[in-house]
Amino acid sequence: MNVYAEHHRIQEFLQSISMNQVHVVEDRSLADYIITGHYNHDMQTDNLKGIIIPYTGHNGINLDDMRQDNLQLFILPTRSRWVAEKAVTLTLTLLGKTIPYHEQLKQGNWSSRNSEKRIPWASIQDRSVGLFGYGRIGKLIHQFLRGFGCDFYTIDRGKSYPEGIKTVKNLTNLIQLSDIIIISTPLNKTTEGIFDYNQLQRMKHKYLINVGRGKIVDEESLYHALDDNILAGYASDVWYNYPKHKEQQYPSNYPIYEMDNVVLSNHSGGFTEHTNEFVNQDLVQLLEAIASGDTSTQLDLTNLL
């Protein structure tokens, strides 16, 4: 089985090791499987059998082209647990006012500690949490937050759900019942811009955390919901603008990044000190499994959006 990785570090790693029945090629057109986060019909070759995404999310894949070209799609789920941990970190940082406290104390400002105007932080304990997305990442977020005594809600997708989470019919219901909403769903035709002006206006004094994709939340509507003090706060690891190389780049076209009730993270949820080591291990196992004829972990493209 011939494989090609578009990212040079993954390609170099695979070239440095020996795998059973797996050969790393330099010419992408010779590959049976390409390791990449992108696909459209222009990448199709006579040899190509499938695409392997080495991280979470498939919004760079043209699924219609995949189906038309009769290709297999695999996603390496390794990074999910760290993305879930990042979601929890962002939530506690936002509610705990960790960054404003830090910045003020750097200036000797104790946030009015010794006066009646002392600035409090918000506890997550006994709050209601809406999980917009209950796949690998959403389930882990639920698991990590259970000890805080929260009530958990998610939208009913016709799946089976564990004890301790209640289901609602739609996003409007999820917003109504939740103090905090954590987004971990993929970006697709049904989720892009779903947190629009109308939905965000329903989030008075509520918190929104995003580890899915930036465009799930309408950018302009988000800015106005924060500027008009509708949202109590927003924390995100995913954004609207990304640097193409090493240039400086603000994450949004609006000055969201200047607001005190916003926590910014640079799309690093799946990148820890040792993540790549675990990803490499899982990638080798997946490649060897596919080479041996085991394609049981491929995604079902039939109804994937």
C-alpha cells in the first residue's frame, strides 16, 4: 500500500520508520491513500482509494467529490481528548476571570479587593451546560465536567445518550436551558453561522465557548452580542482569520480580541507537548490496519454533511 503525507513532518516521520505492507511515496499520484485535511475532485487519481485526516474535523473535505469518486475517508481521533480538555480550560478561565485578574494584578490592581465593589468571578458549579455537539469531543467534555454538579443538555440526534445528559429538540431549546454552551460540532452546511444574530440575542448573561470551528458562530453577530453586553463572555480556540505563513494576523475582522470578557486561544487545542507522538503512533497503527485489509474505522459518507 502506497501512502503520501502532504505535511512534510508527517511525511518525514513515515519515511524514517518501517511499516508492514506500507510504502511511503514521494509522488502523490502514486499513493493509494493521502494523509491530508483537504480533498476535491482535482486530487483524484487512478490509484487513490482514500483520504486520512490526521486531526479533528473534515470541513476541508469536499464530501460530494469523495462520494462521486468512491473514496474512503478516515479521521484520526487522537487529538479529541486534548481538544476537550482545552474546552474545559477555556470555560474555567472565562468564568473564573483568570485573565482580567492576572492583567490587573500585574499593574498592582487587586480588582477592588478591599471595597464593596470587589469584582467576583462566576463558578461553574451547579450551572447548566449545553453541549452543541456530542461526538468524541462532546462526550469527553461531559466526562471531564461531571464532577462540578452541572446539568447537561444536548440536541437529540436520534442516538443513544448516557445517564446524566438530557436532550432537547433544537438549538433554541438548548440556549433556553443552558447557562453555558460549548461548541464542539464540525463545521458543515448545517452548522455554518448557526449561532446567528437571533440566537445570540437569546444568550443574555450566558457564556459561549467554541472549540469546533470559528464560522459556526456568525462573526459580526458575535461582535455585537459582546459589544452590547448580551453575552456574558466568549472563549474560543477557533477563529475567522488565520496566518498563511509567519505573519502577524488578528483572529477576527472585528475587535473582539480587545474585550475583557473574551478569552483567546490560537487553535492549539490538539497541540500539547506530546500530542504528535501519540498521533504518530495511532497513524502507524491505522495505516498497517488498512494495509492488512481492515477498513472498519472509515467514516460512513452516506449521510455525512
